Amino acid sequence: MLFYIVLVVQILLALCHGSLAEKMMRPKFKDIKVWSEEKMVSHKIAYDNSDPHLNFSMEVHQELQDVDIHFDVRITNKQDPYYTSSLNTTLNICRILNFANKSPVGRFVHGFIREFGNIVESCPIAKGSYYINKFWWPEDPTTAILPDLEFEIHFNAQHLDASKKRTLIMNDQIDGVFTVQDVNNLKPGIFAMLPKRR
């Protein structure tokens, strides 16, 4: 009799779990390599595949006048590597912060990220600790129609002093794969970020 009760409970739990799960494409990080110019800045990146969330922490050891960040991103279809997308861009931190102060969209995105920690607010970047904890971008289940994708992200940051001399201060490489999986902790989509009407 006890066996049947346990069996029924297990079936009910499985049914409940199944009804809550949704198909979702999520990343799994295979390898994270970080490098910092320790005299100027040190930083760490951590990712939890099970939660999921990203943690970023940075310690600025001396004031940074201006910083350019460079992204080189490559995304490849696992089933057919012929289909590949890439992004190669450089952005200036001080200009981004200026945009965040002047643009409604910039304020919206900046405010959303600021909820997760102590982030850089102005230039020059003062000595101190900056961090983003338990951050996750909004998700949408429609991404589950996509094929599994491999990704490579190369990120670096360069300090520009008063004479515009460049010094490499960060150089990171992140590799992983986007896979479609059943999840029961879907994070709200992009429209859920919009302010609610009262």
C-alpha cells in the first residue's frame, strides 16, 4: 500500500513539474578566462548554469580617465557551421554613461541594470568596488524555435589617459553553447521590464 502511495505522489509531482516547465534557449558557459592589469583594475566573472545568473565584480585600484570596451562575438549553428553570425564593435564607456543620462531608453536600461548592484555611474571612474550580482537578461520562450548555437565572446577594455594613450586593462574570453531546454524558472521577457501603469 505504501508503495502505491509513493508512486502516486511521484506521478503527481512529475505532472506538476511538467506543467510548469517551458522550452527555453539558455546559454551554458564552457570556459571563462579573465585577465586584468592588476595595477589598475581586477575583476571576476562567475556564471551559474542551474539558476541561471551572472555575477561580475571589479575593483578599480586607480582612477580611470576614460575607457573603451571592445567586443568580438561569434555565434555558430551547431548543426550547420555555414550559418554564422559575428559582431565586432568598440564602445566608449563615458559616452554610454552620457547616453544613459540623456536618453529615456538609456535611463531605462541603466536603471534596470543598476537594480543588481553598484555599477559605474560617471567618468572618470573612481577607485572602488563595482559589482553586478544575480543578473539575468529577460527571456522569451519564442527563442526555443532556434537551433543549438555555439558562441565565443572576446572582450577587452583599454584605458585612455589624458593624452589618449591606450593601456590594456582587461582581456576576457568566454566560450559556450545555447541549448533548448525545459526550464521552470523562466525570467520575464523584455516587455515585462516596461514600467507598469498605475
